[in-house]
Amino acid sequence: MGQVRKRTLEDATRARRPAPELEPEPAQDKGSAAGPGLASIGLGFALGAGGYFLASEPLPWPVLLALVLLLVVLRLLSGRMLHRLAWPQVGLGPLVEPLAALVLGLCWSHLWVCAVLCAPFPEALAQQDVTIVGRIASLPDATPERTRFLFEVERLSQAGEPIDFSGRVRLSWYQDAPALMAGERWRFTVRLKSPHGFVNPGGFDYERWLFRQRIKATGYVRAEPAPQRLASGAGRYWLDRWRQHLRARLQQALPEGVGAALLPALVIGDRGALTPAQWGVFSRTGTSHLIAISGLHVGLVSGALFLLVRRAWALLPGLALWIAAPRAGALAALAAAFGYAALAGFSVSTQRALVMLAVVLIAVVAGRTLRAGSALLLALAAVLLVDPAAVLDYGFWLSFGAVAVLLYALGWRLGPPGWIARWGAAQWAVALGLLPLLIAFFGQASLIAPLVNLLAVPLFGLLLPVILLATLAFLLSGWGWPLRAVDELLTHGYALLAWAADLPWATLMLGGRPGWVWLIAGVGTLLLLAPRGIPGRWLGAVLLLPLWLVRPPAPAPGELQVTLLDVGQGLAGVLRTHRHTLVYDTGPRFRSGFNTGEAVVAPYLRHRGIDRIDLLIISHADLDHAGGLRGLLDAVPARRILSGEPEEIRAEIGAESKDEGESKGAPSGLLVDVPVDACRRGQRWHWDGVDFAILHPVDTTGSGNDRSCVLRVSVGGTALLWPGDAEAKVERQLLQREGDALAAEVLIAAHHGSASSTTEPFLARVSPRLVLFTMGWKNRYGFPAASVRERVIASGAASLDTASAGAIAFSVDPQAGLRLEPPYRERADRLWRHHPAPAIPPRSSP
């Protein structure tokens, strides 16, 4: 019996060690002439799956089929004839399997893309009443103004006639929406349109976000006929229903505040209650990754359970007879990771973290020893196998980039002594290694992130289990005090982050840079993170200098650059001379609080390297022109403001006016309080060879559209006219006062193309070569009006509109005159880009 007992313990000890015969040979891991390794095949698949999204339109099926047939032929040749052709000697034989994986990746991504794009919402039905039947496919996001949710369309019809369309749409219910539950089945009458968003340099790509979420259309619910709830069951959306119940209980248990917003984000991945200001604090301190459930959260939960189960398993020898302790810990960790990802609704970031973790844990269960680099490549391929469109997420690049940087900087060398020093080295490596990516993606990087995360990540690692245990205790027992204690901790922790975010040097803001700058910066970071002893490491700092020194080129002296931004149904434009910047209007603000001054104009200015506005003209106080004012000024300061309705603008921002005598010259000097003055006919100034003049209003009488600032800008013999929302009455006054001086090469159509403006006499006197319309796609006003379109066509002028073209950019100089750049929607063409028809059929451009 003693001998049997001894053998049993020896067997158990061996079972707790990876089996030597299962450990791969180093040559097989990297690939050999006999056959490429799994890592190289995974890399080929990742390149194919990710590279597909660089295209501007789906690849034709014949092209994919031809590639598949070609690789089949190569595979047959590699099996039978390579020894005759001696292909291994020239390096083609070992590439057959990776090339096959690459083509497989292309085909896999094509299937994903085709599911979204190959059966789109019919463009002819845009903004028409249609009836849809389906289920609520997300947690409804309810505010006092509206309830927004995803809806999985099962059937669509119009006037009783079925229409071949199904898929996911994003709906808003504005009027007295009832409490909606995930998974409910409804019949709605809705108005839908194809996914469409603003398209501007430096701005958020909403169309890309919709495509990433597989949303085929957006729209709103009509009040009549009344919506009908067809079934209250959750169906296959039972997990979202359960998460919605949990969110409701958490909200009831906590008072309103930071904690009530953060707790659902950390427990179930619902970040809808976080405000833009709170996101700004996390962004400026480099702690956004702590809020969005991702690899850190899943890794903390699974890692803690792995260590706990492994240690407990090792203490009970009888359990080791059944399964080795490391394998038991890996299985428990994998189950915990899966459960936490499910709790977060299997969001994109948690899916990515779960797959990456599963690659490592399954290797432990299988007794395989993966090299770190091979594990990273396999995780990359596995993530793209589950979700090929993950390459569209910035988090994808930052997650894999952070792991790659840590492996490069710390993975193959001895770290500094002491865990504090090693932790600091890791934070420094991630901060420096991801610096080029952060600036390229967001135009900014947090300078205090390494120091903040040095303290915040370990504290968060302790706090997250407490949060989850407090939530579990609340659900099981109804105890609210643990949650309230957590709420206090989160509130105080956020207050510290807010203090750090307010430091003037907290973030580094940089605009757009040429591609070679990013390439050199990447090489520089690799040099700086290289092991000590590598010659020339100091050159890394030199190679990072272009990030700070290279700025987007300014116009030459005497040249004017103009960008008419795409802000939907509104107006915003940026005019630049060699040393000055003028912004004309800031676009709209919406009931949700979203405004284009913050979301469109400010990012564009930062992208162009502009950190201060010399003159901000707000034509008048209507929300589609002045709605983005405060959002813009919070992000980019202005030296001075002119407006046709200065009283309303002062009330909006709380500013005071300068003396009337100072309002007649060009703006100058940096002012502590932004002065807001009335624009008046006769105001003129000269910037860097470019002349500016205000033509209207003459006095302070009138209100609204007819008090719009009418701006004329001239460079040599070429002029631009910006009438704001001036209507026919003002146009008649301008004809009487200015006469032939109204002539301009470019006319920004007044009032977005309303029938009450751009009258025939006015258009004839201005005689523009190019008429530009600023308008929303399928806007409810029908702008530009049919009569205006007919007048423009009859005048012979070319035209563009921001709805179909995106941002419109052109330049003027005394020698070359007007030079129009390709529309930004065309320059930024991608798979997901919407291409609506222009308001006026195209003709030859000037």
C-alpha cells in the first residue's frame, strides 16, 4: 500500500507539470522548411482579415474566387512538385500556407462586410414612413428628451407591401416613450435613412462607428400610428434583459452622482450615464481604460481566480489526481473571464480581451508552452477570426500595441530590481510606446498618464473585486451599504482625477502630421525602449522631435485657405491667412447637448495645428449658427467675437463688450474676457495680404436672419461672399448699396438654400462661379429649395453641398486664383462611407 501511495503521489506531481512531449520544438513554433508554424499562419490570416478594411469598396467575388483557385494550384504544386522546382530554395514553398491563410482572412472579412453592405436600406425609402417589426436589441438609453436603442428588424413594409430588408437599425423615440425592455417585440412606424454622419478632417467618423456596430440605418419612431408591443418576452436577448434589471437596481440603490454613473460602467459595461465632461477627465489623465471593461478588468478577475484556484488545488492532493492545479486554475480563470464578459454584454472590448486570454489559458490547459511572440500572433488571429472588424477599433491597436511594447521593452531582458521599479518601468514603456498611436488617433496624449496610472492601476486592481463583491452582496441580500461605501470611494477617486486633469500641462495637444512623421516617431520609440548597451539609443529622442516641430503648413503670405465644414443643418467655416484664423459660425447644438463647435470645429482646428482663433464671427444667434459657440470656446479660445446679435451672444457666454470705438478695427491682442461686439457695415481689416469687409448690418434694427453679418473676403481679383441667413430684404439692400462690388467668385448660399434667399437679381449681380450649400442630408426643410436649385443651374455656376461632399476646402491666391480641392468625403473614402447624391447634379468644377 505504501508503494502504491508513493506512485500515486508521483503521478499527481507529474500531472501538475506540463508534459515534456507536448512542448513544441522551437523550430516548429517559428516554422521550418517542412512546414510553417502556427504563428506564421496566424499572421497571414490577420494580415488578410485586417487588410481588407483598407479598401474603399467590397472586393468583387470573382477576384476572391481567383485568389482561392490560385492558392489551390500552389498547394497542389507544393505537395507534389516542389522537390522538382526547388521552390524552397527560392523561398516560395514555405509561403504557401501563410498566403492561403491571408486569402482566407480576406474572404472571412468579406463575409462580415457583405452582411452589412450587400443588402443596404433602400435609399429611395429615406425619410418615408415605413413599418418595421422586430425586437429591441440593446439596453435602451433613456433621457428626459428621448429614448435610444438598437432594433433588430425582422420585417419591413410600406403601405402593406413587404420590402426585402432586415438587420440592425438605431432608433430614437422622442415623444412620451414608455419604459422599454431589451428583447421586447414591437411594431413601429418609423422614418429611416442610410447611415450618414459628418465627414471632416480631424473629426469623429460617425459612419465608421455605425458600420462597426453593424447598423444599417438610423431613424426615429413616429407617434402615429401608435407603436404596438407584440411580445414582452426577452427571446434571445435574455442576457441584455438581465443586465437591464441589474442596471435599474443599481440606479435605485445609489444617489445621483459620479458613483451612480461609474458603477454600471464597471459592473455591466453600461457607460451611458457618463457625461462628456467626465470622459474628458479620464481622457486627460490617461485613465479611460479603467472605465471601459476591457483586458485590464477581465485580466484582473480571471487572474485573481487563477491564483486562488491553483493555490487551493495544490493544497488538496486528491484533486490533483483528477486534474493538475495549473490546468484547474486556467479553467476557472477562463470561466471567470467568460462570466465577466457576459456581464458586460460581450461588448467589443470584452470579446477582444476574452479571446486573447483564452489563447493563453487554453495553451495552459493543453500543456503547451507558447512563446510570447507566438502567443501574441495567435491571439491576434483569434480576435480577427471572432470579429474581423475589430481592426476598426482604436482599442484593438492600443491593446495589442501595449502588449507588444511590454514584450519588446521588458520581455527579453532582466528588469530593474524590486517590484515598484519594475511596475514603474512597465508604465513608462507603455506610455512612451503608445505615444505616437495616441496622438495619431486622438490628436492628444496625456503627459501625466504614467504617473497617474502608476498609482491608479494597483488601487483599481484592489477596488474592482470589492465593487463586484459589493454588487453580489447587494443582489443576494439587498444590503445597500457596501454599494454606498463603493460610491464614496469612486466619488473621491474621481475628484482626485479631476484635480489632476485640470493641471495646465496634463495633456499634449498636437494636430495632424504627415505619414513620415509617424513612421520616424515609431522608430524613435523603439530606440528609446531598446536594451541598454544598444548604440545610438539617444537618437530616439531626436526622432521624436518632428512630432513637436512639424506643423501643418500655413498659407503663404497673400494666400487664403477656406474650409467649409460639414455640420449638418447649420453653418461653420474656417478662413486662414498666413498668420491669422477667422471662424465664421460654429454650427448647431442639439437637445441632447451634442454641439458641433466641440465635436467638429475644435477638432478640425487642432488637426490644423491652430490653438487660438483671432476672430470668431457669429452671423446671428440662431442655434444652427451659434449652437456650438460655448463648446468651441471651451476647447479653443478666441481673441474677439463679432455678431449681428451681440446681446444674445453675450448672454450665451457671459462676456462683456468692448468700447464701441474699438469695434471698428481689426481684432488684436489677447484678452482675458472675450469681447463680443456688433458687426457693422464699414468694418474692414487687412490680414497678410487678404482683405475683409463687413457689408451688413447697417444698424441694430431688425432681428434674426436679417441681422446676419455679411462678410466679403477678397484676394487680388477673387472674392468670397458669406451672407449668413440674410433673406431677400437684405439682398435688395445690398444690391442698392454695393452694386457691382457684390461680385464674387464663391457664394455661400444664404440660409442654406432657402427659397427666401439667393434671389435671381442677387445671384445675377454676384455672378459666382461656385455656389456652396451648407445643409443636412435629407433635412426636414427640403433645402436647397427647388427654386434655388433652378436659379443656380440657370446661372451656369457649379455647386457643391456639405451633405454629399463632406467638408469643402479651397484656396485663393493672387496668381492662381481659386483652387478647389476634392471633397473630403471623396478623399476619405472607405468601405463604410455613405455616398449620397448631390443636391444639384454635378457639372464641371471651376
